[in-house]
Amino acid sequence: MQIVVKSIWITAIVLLSLAAVWYLLGSTAFFQRGIDLLRTVIFIIVWAPAILLIWRSIVLLREGWMPSSFFSQVGLVVAIILATLILVPTLVLNASIYGWLRESVTRDWPQITDDGRFEYRVELVNRWQRNNRTRLHVVDLSTGEEIIIPLDISTDDINGGGEGSRTPVPEDVSPHAMAELTPTEIENIYMLTTRRTHRGTVVISEINMVTETAVRLFTERQYRSSSRRISEEGQYRYTYILLLIDRYQNGDIIKTEILLEIIKHEAGSRHFIILPVDAELLKKDNLRQLDRASTPLWVAMEPTDTPSQFIVQTTEELSEEITLTFLVDIELGVIE
């Protein structure tokens, strides 16, 4: 009887050990991500007791411990079998194979390029993991050929839930899509622009459909001020926001632009006006805090007698060196 008990006990230890290792790898995608809340609970109430049981069983077996009476041995076997039947399935079934044994793919809504040649979508592989990657799935509508193009973009720089989200398919996919692919003047060369993230990041890449390659051109980072409203005849007509856009290449800023975004409430339209301000004269460290609600706007905008034209004046908080005044038209841009 002792040999039978010992055999069952050793078998249970092996099964529990394999299940514990499987759960550890599955819950962390082979240590490529952190553990979520649900799996943390299972770690505490199932995985930890299983490890404790394995350790204690190995210690007792090495010491040669075994119940002396027959009924005690039967009770031990029943307890071992019950513990194994409860712990092993719980650990195995709650481990995920996605993200390490199989790809976890988040797919964007399918779109058609403006020239009607290609259907495309961005695919995020193993999103939120250290081994994440991004690719562009393209279908040539004339031949049906599928093309997979790797992208030099981290999944952290992609915004949107795509088909993996719980929202219904939008009628107009473009504003909700992860990226937009637009044709250029050069045949088979397209520009891929990602949707702006909550951090204000946009990545622009060049896609070559012939060589099936992508080249990351630059990254834009946008900082926004809090908005201000302009009222006319007691009603809010316009809202304006100051934007600072840094363009990065290889980690270095290659260009900085100051934009004024004007929203016309009645038409629901947005207008972007580039202010010709020398970025070297600006308090750029302050400007890069524009997304904080307590930050001043740095410019003042007042209406004129001409509809859709405004006087825009920079403040000392924007630049200590100079104070600039512009006459802007929401359709024409800076007039003078």
C-alpha cells in the first residue's frame, strides 16, 4: 500500500509542478508582460498554495514520512487526488497561449486607399507586451494578392481599438482608424500616418508597394493648450487653441511649428493656421506643458470688424524677446 500511495503522491507532484510552470508562462506570455488583475487573484489563491503543497510534499517524501495506518493512507490518497483535480485544471485552463505560443493580434478596421487600389489595415501583434510589433496588411484589389509589411512602430504609438474593441463598426471608419494610408505623386509610394495618441504622438512612414517595405520618416509630438472661447452677441462663436508640434527624426527635433487651431461652432469646422514665430525665441520648455489645464494660452485672439478675421497677439509668457501681432483669416491664414 505504501508503494501505491507514494506513486500517486509523486504523480500528483509532477502534475502540479507542470501546471504551475504552465500557468506562470501563460499568465506572463513567457515573461513578456505583467500579470493582470484576474490572474493575480489566481496566483494568490491557487498558484501559491500549489507551490506550497509541492514544496511540502517533496520535503515529506525526502524524509520518508508515511501514515502508519491503512485508513490514514487512504485518506492521504483521497486528499492528494482531490487537490490535484482542483488545482491542476484551474491552473491549466486559466493560462493563455496568446502572446507567446500564438500571436495575439489586434486588427484595425479595413479601409480603401483614395485611389481605390488597395485595401489595408494596421495589425498590432502582442500589444502591450515587450515582444510587440506592428505590421501593415494590404490587399491588392485588382489581383487579390495579400501583402504583409513590417512597420518600425511600437504598439504604444498606435491609438485605437479596431475590430478588437467592443464598439460597433463606425459608418465612417477613418476618424476611428489606427492609421491612414494615402497615395503620393510617385506611383506605388504611399504615406502611412498613424492616428494621434493621447500623448499627442503621430508617426509618418513611407510605404513602397513594389518592394513591400516601410521606412519610418519622422515622428510628430503635439502639445495643446487649454481652449478659449470668443463670444459675439452673447453667444460663443469660436474656440481657439494653441498647438506646439515637434517633428522628430532619429530622436532629435528637426522642426518645431506653432499652430493656432480655430473651431467655428456654427459650421462645426476646424481651421489650422501656422504662426510665423521663430521657435528659437520661444519658451519651448513651457510650451511643452501646454496639455496641462492650468497653463496659459500664450496668445490672445480678438475679433475684428471683418467676419472670420481676428487679431492674434503673443504674450510675454510665450516669448520674452518679442511680442508679435498677426491678422489672421480662418480661411486664408495669416494675412499680415
